[in-house]
Amino acid sequence: MIDVQLRNFKFKVDREEIEKIATKLPPSKGRKYATFVGNRTFSPKELVVHLVTAKNIHLTKMDFTTMDAVRILRRLGFETHTIGTDRKRKKSLLSFAGIVSLGGDSLRESEAWHE
């Protein structure tokens, strides 16, 4: 059992509470982090938001950070890993501004545009 303070709310939590909550939730990964409970993965924030709801604490996902959730879960001995770090970002057309010219010299067209 550990003592937790989350946005001015103090409460106690133990590993078994998280495991009990996890049995009621469908497995789901967050966008960047995954917490392992048993052989299933969960979003750390999702686990903690269900924990505070079970404890009658009025906090939403927006009231605490993912890092707050990860710290609580790690203190209880749950592994949390970063996922999706190798995903390539899609480039928007604006990232090519000034590089691509449709049918001409982009430098000359840029100078003409600003005159």
C-alpha cells in the first residue's frame, strides 16, 4: 500500500486495487505509453482515472498528467513502457513550403511574390 497525492487529493492504493480495476477494463494502449498488468496492456492514464473514480475522487483525465499516472503505477511495481517511438510522422504540405515549385524556379518566384 502506498500513499498518493494527486492534485490536492490524498489517498492510499495498493497493487491489488489496480489489478482488480484492470480485470474490468478491455485492454488498450495509450498513444505513447503502455502499462502491463498481468499479460495485458493498458493506458496508464486510463487505469488511474478508473482508480480515482472508484475512490470517489472527482478528477478527470485532464486533471492529471500521464507522468503522474506512470509514477503511481511504477511505485506499485507495474511496468510502463514507451511505445510507437519509431513511427514516422506524416509531412504536411506546409513543411515543403519554399522547397517545391510547380513549374518554375522557387527562389525567383519567391522574390517576385515579395516585390
